[in-house]
Amino acid sequence: MLIGAHVSPAGGPAKAVERGLERGCRAIQIFNQNPRAWKPRAYAQEEITAFREAMATGEVDALLIHAVYLLNCASEDPDVRDKSLRSLIASLQAGAALGAHAVVLHPGSAKTGDVDEAIARAGATIREALEETEDCPLHLENTAGAGGTLGRSFHELAALMEATGGDERLGICLDSCHLLASGFDVRTAEGVSAVLDDCVAGVGSERLGSLHLNDSQTPLGSNRDRHAPVGAGELGEDGCAAFLGEPRFDGLPCVLETPGPQGKGPDRDEIALAVALRERGRAARGDR
């Protein structure tokens, strides 16, 4: 497992690698554009070259790009869907240029509308983005389930994949906080294994592509997406260890999106704690 953090790309994507190395990351995640603005970001060739050189000489082995939260591929508003499409295409193009493991996407929200119709709209938007790009995988992230968000269950994730046409570049990013909030009890090794069995049955083992490790401020089934520091929320250290110790997660990038001690994201100590909890979880399962 490649444990790391969401970091800032301010100053260029090579700076994100530098920030990851400072924290002891094996994986990093970035936004490829301003998360508060619709304007897509295209990297210059010198930025791409500097990033690839930084990756080649450091110990960061994987990059995830998180599509910004403004996107709603399921919106009933054609203008929002068009903006979402253009931004998603830019993210996938950036991922291809930088050699990213994947782009991670919140699939969208039905708001108060019909969920099946929203899934169809999201599927059509995502399919078009994939058709207009090449190479970079796209991972749909499970959601906590508030506000009509799509992807709160493996049934919905499977329906979204079917609505896109089932492109082989599609995968799943599992978020531990979102799983707990949407009613999946992943606080024990047995619970994680059972949930993952459901995931594999719903979408297929080959679709499992990346992870987010976040503790939850809110309890099981709350449907609220509120991240807590690793070990300091409803999952606790034992729950985080159980999640990290799942053997079918071996080799996947696992990114922390926690607030951090100063509200600036995970620091080196929190990454080290996650690595230690991974070892605890593996030991509890008898893995060495």
C-alpha cells in the first residue's frame, strides 16, 4: 500500500512532490485547478518535465488527481453539466500528461430529483469525457450519501459504471469516512472484509483502484461527510488499522484527506501513524 496525503500543487506539480516527500508520502493527491473556480488548468511542458523528474528521483510512487468539488456530472442544468464535462476532460488530460495513477471524481448529485435519471445524466457526461481523452484512468469515489449524492452504495456505483458504457478505464476509489457515514461498518477486520466482498460482487475486483483514509467526525449511517484526523474519530485507531490491513488493498495508493493539526492537511506524524496502523492491521490478520 502506498500511503500518502492530499497536498497543494502551488508553484507547480513538482512542488507537490516536494511537499509529499517532506511528509513521508509514497502517494500524493492534488487538485489540478483552483477548487473554487471553473477555469480548467493546463500544465506547461516545463511543468510536466519538472514533475516527472521529481517523481523519478524521489520516493513518491503514485499521483492521484482529484477533480474539483464544483463538478456535478448529474446536474439538471445543461450549463453546469457542460462546465463539469470541460473540467473533467482537463483533469484527465492533466492526468495523462503527468502519468497519474487516476483522476478521482465525485460522480455528482441528484439533488432532490430522480436518482435513476441523475445516474443516466452523469453516465452520459462521464462517457463523453472518457471518449475525448486517452490513457488516464478515472476512479468514481463512494459518497457519504447526503444531499442526493450518487455513489452511496455499490449498487449505485455499478449503475453509474453501466451508464457510462463500462469503459475499462473506470475504477473505484473507496473512502473510509464515506463508507462509515453511508452505513458500512468498517471498524473491524471482519467488517472491512464483508464490505469489500459486497464491493467486488457489485463492481468487480478489477475496478478497485485507490483509497482515501479519513476518520469520521460523525457516526455510522450519519450520511454526513465530516473528516477527522486518523484515529481521532468514530473509526478510531482500531478501525483505521482494520481498514488499512485489508490484504486486497495491497499495492493501492491510499491518500489521507484529513484536516491536519493546523487545518492544512496531514503532516508527517499523521502519515507515520497511518503507516504504523497499517502494520498493526496486517499483524492482527496474521500478515507479516
